[in-house]
Amino acid sequence: MADVLNGATARSSADQSTSELVQRASEQISRLVRDELALAKAELTEKGKHAGIGVGLFGGGGALALYGLGVLITTAILALDLVMPAWLAALIVAVVLFAAAGVLALVGKKQVQQAVPPMPTDATESVKADVDAVTAAVKEGRRA
């Protein structure tokens, strides 16, 4: 009855040969792997959608923060305008901003110079030492 319910007309598993059992197990494993891959794909698609939305919202927040920084700079100019002419207040704020930009650029340049060349020199030297050690061991093995 179970064979009829499964749509199979095969013998019961006790009567099946080893090759039939192996073939059936292989089919079931293949189906299981396909189903697991489909599940993983669906899960990654869902997570990718959430990540995309999150990145978009993060970018929007960054844009609003940039506008907020502009308003804050304007506020500093207006505050200085209370004690000096507006043009002088704007000039002072601009000089301070350019000085900060210059400092950041110099620090950034120093960081970039530390990263050049982009090749991992420590790892490269380690691999070269490993290759030299293996080469020396092979040469010594040939001599022995």
C-alpha cells in the first residue's frame, strides 16, 4: 500500500537490490542538495534586498547629515556676524574649514603612502622563505 501511495510499483526496501537502494539514495541526496541550494538562494536574495534597502537609507542619512553640516557652518557664520562684519565672519569660517581640510588631506596622504605598494610584503616574504625552505629540502633529499 505504501508503494502505491508513493507512486512506485517497486518492491519493498527489504526486497530491493543494493544497486536499487544506492540509486534511490543518490536521487534523494541530489534532490536534497538542490532543495538546500534553492533555500540558500532564496535566503540570500531576501538578505540582499534588506542590505540594499539599508545601504540606501544609510546613504540618505549621510546626505541629510551633509546638509546639517552646511546649516551648522551657516550658524557659525551668523553667530560671528553678531560681533564682526558678515564678510569677515564668512572668511574666518572658510579659513578654518580649509585648514581642517588641509590637515585631513595630509593625514590621508600619509596613510595612503603607508599602504603603497598594495602587495602584502610580509606575506610575500613569508611565502618566499617557505619556497626556499622546500627547495633546499628537495635538493638535500636528492643528494641523500
